[in-house]
Amino acid sequence: MLHGHSRSDASSLLQSRGERATPARKAVLDILLGASSALSHADIDAQTRSRGQPLDRVTLYRVLDWLVSHGLAHRIAAEDRVWRYNVAHDQDHGHAHFRCSGCGQVFCLNELRPAFAVSLPEGFHFQQAELTIQGLCPTCNKP
């Protein structure tokens, strides 16, 4: 979830950034704001349909690309080669992700920042990092 924003803030979040709050953008951002883990295109498509706000495939891809390019969402490359999307956090230039090898869900670990980002050799400038940790999520790790 974007720092300081709740799920009901999709419209105001878009408007506060000076962007048009189209129905498609609001619907997709609302889904991402309410998600507990990163969602695939198919997951988001299913949710828009179940909410009575279906988007055609191309529109959904364009909205997701737009959200990523405007820093409102980020795209995560999963091991299964399917992109997953989650809400980007304020000042989000790098954090770790956790991929559950049991259920396949991808979670953002927002508090875990890669240490190499602050310890680069002289002359290097950090812009963005992507780190994925694999293991079992709390649900899959139950005995």
C-alpha cells in the first residue's frame, strides 16, 4: 500500500499527482491498493470482472504500463515468467520481494532494503534495485 494511503484513495491519489482519474485507472489502482500480494494481469482481470468493471485486455495492459511509468505501481518478474504488479511506495527505488515456493504468491518486503544500494563503489549511483527471496510464506509454512 502506498505510504499513508488507504484502499479508498485511488481517485484522490491520482488527482493529487495531477493525473486524470479515468475509470480504468481508478479500478486497477483500487485493486492494487487492496491486494495483500502482487497480482498478475489475469488476477487483475478477474477482479475487474467480478467487480462489474471489466476491461479489455489491451486497456488493462495499457493501464498497468501507465501506472508503472508514473511511479504508482511496480512490475515484478516472477520465476514463472509472468509479470506481477503491486502498488509502488513513496520513494520506492528498491526493496526486496518474497516469492513463496509453495503457493507462488509474490509479496513486497517494504521494510527490507538491499544493503548494496548504499554501499556501492565510488562513482556508482544507485537508481533502482530488484531482489527476490524465495521460501515459504506463513500460510504455506504451517505444519
